[in-house]
Amino acid sequence: MVPIPPALQRAARVAHKLVPIHELLRPLYSGKGVIFALHRVVPDRGGPRIAANASLEVTPGFLEQVIDSVIEWGYEVISLDQLHQRLLNGTGRRFACFTFDDGYVDTYQNVYPIFRQRGLPFAVYITTAYIDKTMGLWHHMLETLLLEREEIRFSLGGRHQVFRAADANEKETLNARLSAKIIGLSSAEYPRFIEALFERNDVYPEQFFDRTMSWEQVEALARDPLVTIGAHTVNHFNLARLPADKARWEIAESKHLLEDHIGGPVAHFAYPYGGPGSAGAREFRLAASCGFKTMTTMREGNIFATHRNHLSCLPRIEVRGRHQELALLDLRLSGLLSILKNGLNPVVTV
């Protein structure tokens, strides 16, 4: 996931207030619809946070505002299966799909009631190891470690390091540094690094297992026709850092595990992280070979008719917690921020 730089966000909000640029762009850049990407939907708990984690959370109230506003703006909320059919057939009015990544328990507790009350569909992309409780939520572990410590000691391969994390700026800088390192690890490097960083500093994966759903909750969601269960790999590794056979296994095995549990087909997939550094042409080919109808990235962009030729790399617009503003969301739907990030080509693929 690639956040929009704050300077671009500020410029976009000024433009929204002063110059109707986005309205001029909307006919060309809003496309047929949008796939929204979200992670956690939880009440604001306040207190010190690591910004990157806080930005992955929106409140239930803001989610409701987004849904109601999107409908008011003329979008029809549809499922991923319906999106697939509309792209193939070229029919239907402007649409919005809501997708939630990873399998957090608040998807069951907070998201599901909101959509069920409105009778609207949504999708959940499940990382199966999070549900099996065999993979830790490392970014939650890292936030806890950084907020609890002013100094972090780390030893790996005979190399000893001490990181300062005494104030907010140092904590944010170190979070960015260590997050980039972890995302860039291969599957072989990952366990050793995680153990050296966390377990030796008394932070353990099981402390965070209650933040993801159980299989019983996943299966309950799958029984509701409003809910689409999609795959999001087994371990949420950066697929681009894996050999092709291991990357394909991560994709295909998550599909098979989910199908065994829910007793039905899993036809949709989201790439972990989803940016250019984690999902590219090779990963698109691998996912397509697993038989999915649609595959989504974290590239910023709306959906256009010609995306029927790019079903393995559909862009999404991420709804983030740092700026829970409907005006910013409207700008993104118009395509303005996609232009600022991707250039003038409205059809975002690779």
C-alpha cells in the first residue's frame, strides 16, 4: 500500500474548495466505478499511536458516512461477482465495491452489521494464517514494541544493534525503517528476523491473535449471500520476494484452504501490500493461473470498461483513517489524486 503524500492531500483539498478541477476531470477519470479498500473498522481509541497503524483504521461512523455518501452520489453498491459480470458485459450503472483486507475480527463485529442492516454486499480478503493463528500481526507487534520502549535491542547473525525510540519522531522513523525491512524479507528470512526483533523483546504473536477472526466467524460470514470471501495468501508475505513456486503456493493454497472451510468457490484475490514493489507482472500471471475472476492491487485508480482486459490487476481506492474526510474521498473518486500519482492515463494497471 502506498499512502498519498500529505502535500498532495493538502493541495487536493485546497483545489476542492477553490477550483472545481475535479468536476472537470470526473467525466474522463471517474470511470465505471470504484473498488474501495479498507482494513480495520474500530472506534477511535485515542492515546499514542504509530501513524501508519492508525491510518489503517476508520471508525464505524465514518464507514457509514462513506456508504451513505457514495449511494447519494449515484453509485450502486455491488459485489465482486457483479463487478466481474459488468466488466465482461459492459452493462450497468456506476458502481462501488467495498473490500476489507486480512480478516480482522472487527470485520465481523463492526463491518458486517453495518452492511447487513442496509442489505448491501461487501467482500473480505482473508489471510488464512491469521485465522489459523500461525502468523503474527507484525505491524501491531511493532507498534506495541515502539510505544513501550525508548530503546530497542536487536541481535541477528552475530550482529548487535541498539535503536533509539525515545520520542514520537524517533518512533515513527524507526517504524518506517523496520516496516520496510520486514516487508522486504523473504519467507526464509522472516521467522529469524521476527524472533530476533520481537520475542527477545518480550512481544509475542499470541498477544494479538484476538484481533483476527476465527474460522467459525469466517464461515458465518460466508453463509450470508451479502458477503464474498476472497483470498489474500496464506502468510501475507511480499510475493515479489518469493520464488515463483512459493508465491504461487501462497496464492493457490489460500484459495484451497478457504474453499475447504466455507464449502464453496473462492473466486477473488487481493495481493498483500499491493504496490509495485510487491505485485507486478509475474505475480499477476501467477494469480491468474489460479483461476480467480478478479485480482486487486493497491494502485490508486477507478475502474474502467477496459479493465476487462486487466482482471488480474484491478486498482482500488484505499479509505484510510488519517484523513476521514468525505471531501478527500470525493476528490479521489473524481480521479484527481490518481492523476497526481499515476499520470494522465486514466486506466491504472501495472
